[in-house]
Amino acid sequence: MRCPVCRAEYRSGAVLCRRCGLDWSPLLAVLDQALAYHRRALAAFEGGDYALAAEANDQALNLTQDQDSFHQLRGQLLFLAGDFSGAAQAWRRALRLAPDGEAQRLLQGLQELLLAVAGDVSLNPTIGSQAPL
């Protein structure tokens, strides 16, 4: 998380921004609420209630866009709903936030699935929308 005033990186446990003195408390309260929504989304997802999972995860994303796990779950939910383009977009966002995260594997799996079905569709985030050679 970055300071909205000076863009300094948040250090765990800090009360004030080390660079500009901003009080982190309101931002941390929003992040805590977003994480609570995300936990609710994960529980619903694991219980098979995908509509509730999507609703709770969207509430989390409305509070913050900088958590890769929120975008990853959004991609999984969109994939299950048959929205492969939306799933790829969500996983690309997760990949930008966490290049070493699970999103790369999910994107590759989606690409393989689409290649098996359609022949030459590519969703590789490094290639863009080009078809594989």
C-alpha cells in the first residue's frame, strides 16, 4: 500500500507515513474492511455459493484495487460463469500486482483450454492478443 499523498510505501505497524506524516489509520480501516469482504467471498466460494462470493469480492474490490488475491478470485468466478475474457483481464491485473503469483498459472491454463477449443486464441499477458506461432 502506498501513501495517497506522497506515494511512500506503507511499513507494517506504522501509524504515520514516514515521508509526509499522513495518518494511516483511515486507510488501514478500509483495507481491514476489504479483507473482511474477501474472507467472506472465499468462504462462499469454498461453499459453492458463487453469487455470494462474487458480491462479497466485488465489495472488496470497490474498497481497494491493489490486492492481487481479490483480482485472482474475480477471475476464477468469471471463468466459472463462462466469461473467459473477463477472467483473463482479472488475472492479468493480479499478475501485474504479483508477478510471481498464481495468476500466471491460471492464465496459462485458460490459454491452453482456449487453444484446445478454438485453435489459435492467445491470452499470454506478454504477447497480448497475438496468436501463437
